[in-house]
Amino acid sequence: MEEKEEKNSEKKTKEKGEPHEDHKKKKKKDDVAEELQKILEEKEESFKELNSKYLYLQADFENFKKIKAREKQDLLKFGNEVLIKELLPVIDNLERAIDHAEKYQDDQGIVEGVKITLNEFLRVLERSGVERIDAVGKQFDPNFHEAFFQEETEDMEPNIVISELQKGYTLNGRLLRPSRVSVSKKPEAQ
């Protein structure tokens, strides 16, 4: 009988202890699950931050590529701008030589040769994107004209280009040199 009582008391002890041990195990499992859940949330937050940074970097890189492509196009369009600016006085001098020689009617063969050279030179520049600014008779535009002086005239409306002292040029739409001009103005009442 003593054996039976011992078994019963052991059984009661185990029964009393088992729920306590199960509760500890369940509590440990809950703690582990909470910790894992926290770690998972931290990793998800970290992933979101990294993904956001990645998207910003990708957008920045796309913008960088567009800027570099635009710079490359500008370099191709305007890369010879310095050379062309240095050649413009040569054109001016050829035009002055023609104007001077035509006044005296001497050596017309040389004048014709210089005209042909000048025209060919201008065609080469046109193929490179250089265009003359048409100024005489047009409204004065400070973006393309540089006024050297004003002339009083009753024949024209004010702010009209009367004459061109030096021709202006653009390269692919960008101003290389403004036209130096004289501009009309109304006569002052006396």
C-alpha cells in the first residue's frame, strides 16, 4: 500500500508540476516568438530603408546619365565655338577688303577671287551650324544686337536697325557675337 501512496503522491506532484513546466515552456516559446517578431520587424524596416535608398540612387543615376548625354550633345554642337569665334575677324577683314577694292575698280580678278573665298568660307561655317544674324531693317533686339549709336530719322519708326557696323553670328542658335548696329530714334522737338 505504501507503494500505491507513493505513486499517487508522485503522480500528484507531477500533476502539480507539469502545468508549471508547460507554462514555462509556453512562456519561453512566446518570448522567443516575440523576439523573432521584433527581429523580423527590424529587418523589414531596414529593408524598406535600403530599398528607398536604392530607388533614390537609381533615380540619381538616371538623372546623371541624362545630364551627361546632354553635355555630350552640347560638346558636339558647340565644341568648335572658340575656333569659330577666332575666325570671325577673318571674315570681317575679307568683307572689308572686298568693300575697299570695289570702290576703286582696280584688279577685279583679285576682288572676285576674294569673294569666292569668302563665300566658300561662309558655306563651311554654315555646315558647322553658324548663321549670320539678319539685322538691317529689323526691330532692335538686345539679345542679338549691340547698339553703338542712335540716329535721328523721320523716315523710320524708333528702335529699328538702320545699319550694321559689324555682323553678328549664332552657332546652333547660341549667340557667338552680337551685331553691332546703329538704331533709329525719333527726332527731338526743338
